Amino acid sequence: MSITATDVAVLDGAPAPEAPTRRARLRFLRGGKTRTGLLMLAFFVLLAVIGPWIAPYDPDAMSDQLLQPPSGAHWFGTTHTGQDVLSQILVGTRGVLIVGFVAAVIATVLSVLIGVSAGFLGGAVDEILSALANIFLVLPGLPLIIIVASFVPDTGDLLIAFAIALTSWAWGSRILRAQTLSLRRRDYVEAARATGESTWRIILFEIMPNLTAVIASGFVGTVIFAVLTEITLAFIGVADISHWNWGTVLFWAQSNQALAQGAWWWFVPAGLCIALLGTALALINFGIDEFVNPRLRTATGSSRKVKMRVGFTPVARKPLNGGHRPPGGDHRKHSSKEPRP
């Protein structure tokens, strides 16, 4: 039977089906961990942008208010030279985020270029790029950065970010290479080859969309590593201690024995900022894991959660008697003794 155009009823004003990409994006942002992490990260980004403008004092300015606890004039207290701790925290936030995100961008670009190219092209290209990644993988990152920073007179934020990126891209490239090797023989990739698509077009439009979650997770992890590395360099005095960041605040507090003097307000704010920023990035990373792995998600609109047994493979319980019901159809527990009349 043929169907004419008049036989099909068209509902005017019916909502169009939601695009899969939009649904996936909303599902990612709907997670509680993701929202919390993004809000916390947005707060620190805002401080990095407006922090130097809203700082109540010059972070280098000294006063006669020596080692004073938090007060109305100095919300986070003062140092042994009367410098305002709040101003140092606000001004130092920008440097922390610049190093973290610049290093993560450079390392992610290198890991994507080298890892995906090695996994997809294979052959001699794979061997050369894998050998290069293995060399950087065994290099000790922090000692190498310390050596570079010691020989360079002006260790600015961009130089530190570049040094961190060069020592942190290899692990991500190995992961992306392994993922690309598992994708290169999929049916849709073979179909793209059969239609005459170029190699780089296949990589960009067939391989890369399936690696987005892995790349995002690696980016967030690199930001955490870069932030902690920069703070460590400043804390041990390798970085430029005249340039304010949270590690510099901790360096001066430790150098002047703030803990022994009971000046908790000198080092606690910087430590809390480091912990909160790390928590924000970790929550975003957990949200990415839940988005990628459906078993980690909670049931939407239900209080029941997915239960997982860590370390054991779920196995269905074997039914009694090989799954056959005994004669009579009733599974009753019979006593060994006959009932008395």
C-alpha cells in the first residue's frame, strides 16, 4: 500500500528531537561533581582576573603592623614586615592559573599530536614517536625543571609553564596512542578510508571525537600537576621569589618560621587556596569519568545508586539443583523428622 503525503499527519509546533551532542553536554553539566568543580574553578578564575585590581594594598608594601592577626584593616593578617597577606594571595592567584593552564595547553597539544599520529600512522612513525615519548617519560620532571630554573636568571611564569609542559606530555601521549590503536580498525574508520578520505581528515573527524573525554581528563590532570609543580618550585626557592604566587607566600612564611611564632594566618590561606583549587579540578575530573563510564553515574531522578563491587567481577548466583524445580513445584524445607500426629 502506497502512502501519500496527505496520509501523514504533521504536528505543527512539535518540538524537534534534541541533538545528541546537546544531550551529552547537558548530561555532563548535570552532574553534581561537575557543577561544583566548575563553580569553584570559576571563582578562582575571577580572582585571577580582578585580583590585582581589588587587592587592598600593594603586596610588597611594608607597614608598622608587624605580624598582626586578621582584623578589619587586614582580613588575612600581616607578615613580619607588615605586608598584607590578602593582597599577596589575590595578586598571586593569576600566576598560579597562568602556569597551570598554559602548561596544560602545551602538554595536551604535544600529547595529541604525537600520541594520535603514532597510533594511527603506525610503522616507522610509530616507532620514532614512541621512542621519543619513552625518553621523556623516564626523565625526572621536577629535578630537570630545577636545573633549568637555576641556569636561567629570569624564571617567569611562561618559562616555568613551558618547562613543566615539556616534562608532562609523554604519559598522555602513551594513553592516546593506545586508544588510537583500538580505534583505527573500527568499521567507520575503514569506511572513511574506502571512500577516499585523507588521513588527517579521518583523524580529525573520525578518531578525535572519540578521544575527547580522554583528552579532557588528561588536560585537567596536567593542570593539577603544573599548579603543584609551580608552587613546589616557589616553596623551595627555585622560582623567582619576588614574583608573588601561593608558593611564594608559603616560602616566606616557612623562611621566617611562621608556624613556630604561631602566625597561622600567614600560611593557612595559601594552603586552603591550594587545597580548594585542587579539589575543584579533581571534581571536574571525576565528572568526566562519570560522563565517560555509565557505571559510575547515579540514576537520574532516583535515589538508588549503581552499586559496584571493587575488585570482584559480578557473578550471577548459581541456582540450586541446576535450575530445575523439584517435583511438586514447591521449594519447601523438609525436616529430617516426621511430624508427630
